[in-house]
Amino acid sequence: MWTTSVRAESRRLSIMSEMTQDEALHLADAIVGQALKETEARCAVLGQFINDCDRTASRTSAWSEALRELHALHGHRRGLLRRRSLIQEALDCAVGERPPTTLLSLGPERAAPRAQQQVQVQVRRRRS
């Protein structure tokens, strides 16, 4: 659900034959910002529902579904935050200027893989 200002800005820009890069970035920032607000609001509602279920010890299928949706929304929110960060980087650069090159994060450190051991179990068979 877009806010009125985002809709008005979108209409204004669609009337123009060409949109500047700066205008496009500001519009993208507003859209991502609104999506973040909506995602965070949904996360808050789901979090409250999950807490209420935990408090009353009623872990139903609705509780499980809320947990799954909350987990998915957190992933969506991370993506939106990353997009917004990239948009802000682009807005901070002058037109024609290249942003500073930074390496993408590889994610959380993982434990070194452990060597696997095979264990063979022999079963004695009874003779009958």
C-alpha cells in the first residue's frame, strides 16, 4: 500500500517524457522505504501473535505458519535494506562518478568442516 506522496510522485514522473537519474533514484528510495515500513509492520503483528501464543502455550498450526511467514519476511526485509543501501550509495555519487568499490559480504563465518568417520557395526547372527 503506497502512501499518497509516493503515488503522486509516481504520477508526476510518469507524465514526464524522461526521468532524470536522480529523480528515479529518489522514487526508488521512496518505494523501498514504503515497502520496508509495510514489512516491519507485518513483522510486528506476527511477532505479537507469536508472543501471545507462547505466553498461553498454544502452539498451533497458525503459530507455526506465523513463524514461517516471519522468517520469510525477515529475509525480504534484509533484501530491502540492501537495496536501500545501494540506492543511497548511488544518490551520494555525482552523476558520472563511480561509487567506491567494496567487496560484497560473504555472509556469516562457517565452522570448518569436520572430518567424517565411518563406523562399521557387525551384527552376529544367531544360528538356529
